[in-house]
Amino acid sequence: MPAASPATGEIVAAKLLALGEQLRAQRKRLGVSATTAAEAAGVSRVTLHRIERGEPSVTMGAYLNAAAALGLELSVVQPHPLPTRRDGATGAPTRICLADHPQLERLAWQFQGASHVTPAEALSLYERNWRHIEQGALTDPERTLIQQLVASLGGSRLLV
């Protein structure tokens, strides 16, 4: 029985689906059957199909093995940093001071010893933990920060 899928947001789910589709397309381009590709990756045919559907419960190792078996390489890339706010610009800052945003600071408990987070980390924290935010306790600067993050990184939508 497969493991329970971890909670993922829409963006992560879409990326996993796209990855699975790319792996399947490569397998088809190569003319390799699912059974042969699964054997080469060291996974079952069912797991390969779950990978091709972008299921988040499949281990990262299985995704990497499937990619390698198909002659592909997966890598992690750093997203482009956002410009620093200057002269009234509306972009989010490149580093966000946790002490300046009380609700964000509460959400960032797992960043032990960190005093700053990136805009992407901040948006992810807000989106994943929105239910824990005390709406009435949001300060005006923090509301502005959330709006800037959503406009710059969130496609104009806060995914909550």
C-alpha cells in the first residue's frame, strides 16, 4: 500500500505533475515500455506509473532513479532573487527581517537562529500556515509585505 501523500500546495502539485509528464514523454520518445523502464529504475511498474502521474508520496530517490534510467538528470535551481525595494518600488525585499513581521516570525519557528528569510520562504510560510495567522494581529507593514509577495511570486493569488 502506498504511503499517504504529504500535504502539497497547488504549485508543488503542478511541478510534480509536469515532472511526471516529462518523464513519461521521455520514456515514450525512447520507445521504452513501462515495465522495462521500471526495471531499469529499480522500482515496480506501479511506482513508475505513480511517478508519471506526479504523485507526491513517491520518494525522491524513486524519481531520481526513474530520471536516470531514462537518461535524464534532475537538479535543483535557485529562483531569481527579487529586486530590493528602493525609491517606492513595489517589489518585495530580497531578505525579510522576521522581527519586523510578528506573524511571520511566529510561523518561522523551524528556522532556528534565523533572523531573515527569502521572499519565497516567506510566501511559502504564509501559504502553508495561513490558518495559524491571527488576522487581527497583522500589522499594516506585514499586510503590505504579503501583498508584495503575492504580486511578485504568487501570480496575484495567495494560495490558502
